Amino acid sequence: MHQILKKSNKMKKITTIGRILFARPFAIFGINHFVMKEYYIGMLTSFIPLGAYTIILTGILLIAASISIIFEKFVKLSTIMLAILLFVFIVTIHLPHLFHNDPERTITLIALLKDISLMGGAIMIAGIYSEKEMPDLKQKNK
């Protein structure tokens, strides 16, 4: 029994480190939306509304998701919203830029694949926390 608890504590530490490592870059990406606003405005495609306001809003959302994941508050909600936001980035920024005759197509492809991977990670965390945050539902269904 003692060994099981020991392994459980080790896994909890490892998953905590993984969760924080996953979340921190989103805070940095969010801060960059304020610091490098002009760069991000240049990336916007013509059908994204509100220009700079959209950049600021996405920066706030990224920072909020990061804080939520790190401090384990509303993790399921924030990771689902993060996955949706990443999907919006993929569809409205990466894919349109990929189909332009852009000399930086390789960088665009890397950013596309990065966001697909991060979206997958956010969905996995949402799945894990849906079980963690609603254990009573699981018990009632048995």
C-alpha cells in the first residue's frame, strides 16, 4: 500500500510539472499580444473583425487560460475554450497564410502543426479534468 501511495505522489508531481509546462507558454503568448501588437495585427486576415481589439482580447484569453490551468481553477472550461481559440487561430490565420505564395510557408506550417498539437493537449487536459471535477456524476452512473 505504501508503494502505491509513493508512486501516486510521484505521478501527481510529474503531472503538475507537465500541466505548468503546458500552461506557461500561453501566458507568454498572451503577453506578446500586448507587447508585439503591431506584429500580430500584420498577421490578421481581412475577415477578422476589430483589428487591435481582437489582438488584445485573445491576449487576455490566453493569459486567463494559463492562470486557470496553473492554479487548477475551472480547468475543464478554460482548456475547452483554449482548444476552441487554437482552432480559430488554425482556421483564420494559419490555413489562409499557408495557401498564399508566402516565402515563410515553412514557418506557417510549423505554427499550424504547433497549434494542432497544443489543441490536442488542451482537449486531453479537459478530458482528464472533466473526470476530476465531476466525480459524483461518475459514481451515479455506476
